Amino acid sequence: GSATSMAVGYVKVNWDLSGELALGIFSAMDAGSLFLMHFTDNIWACYAGYLAFKACYMLLITIATFQIAVSLSMERYALMFGFNNFVALAIQTILTVVVVDSKGLGLDISTQFLIYGSYFTVIAGIFLIRSIYTIISIKCR
């Protein structure tokens, strides 16, 4: 994960044009890794899926953070990223209580992979649709 995050700094990409496309692609790869872990019983395939998920997720977070930081002034970094971390932690806590906790759905591990894979599929779809719209609108100008 850290190697992929470091690589973002060395890749020359127009992030205004390709940022959302990259977020969509890496979200889709995360979804694929989670679905692999749901549909297989092979422990080595699950380990490979976890490694792929973690690397793509760290890259996804790095790109998203970069996309946000580009449009902020230095004075707003702490406020924005502190607020983002707080909201992310709140959503993660709610999702964990609903999906994992016995007071919520209390789902088994395999079903959790299916739920989270579906979640990343929806996110990938949103980013891919938005990026296609952005690319088409820029190319048509």
C-alpha cells in the first residue's frame, strides 16, 4: 500500500481529467478483490485478494486526498482533513454496528465481503459515470 501511494507522486497524470477515472478503476479493483474473497474457499486466493484490496485502497485514499488538497489553501488543510477523518470514522462505526454487531445484522464474514464488495461496486459506478461525463464534456469543447 505504501509503495503504491509513493508511486502516485512520480506518475505524470492530468489528475483534473483522469482523477475520477482512477478512483473508479481502483474502486472497481477493490470490489473485485472483495468479491474474490467472498466467492472462493481457497485461503491463498483470499490472501492475494486482501493484498490487492489493501494496495488499491491505499492508492485510492492517496488519490482522493490529493484531489481534495489541490483545491484547498494551506490554512484549511487541518480543518478539512480533520473533518473528513471524523466523518469517515462515524460512517465506519455505523456500518460496523449495522453489518457486524449482533445487535445489527450480525452477518458472517463471507456475507460481509459480499456487502462491502457491493458497496465498492456502487462507488466505482458513480466515479466511472462521472469521469466519462467529464472526459466527454472536455473532448466536446
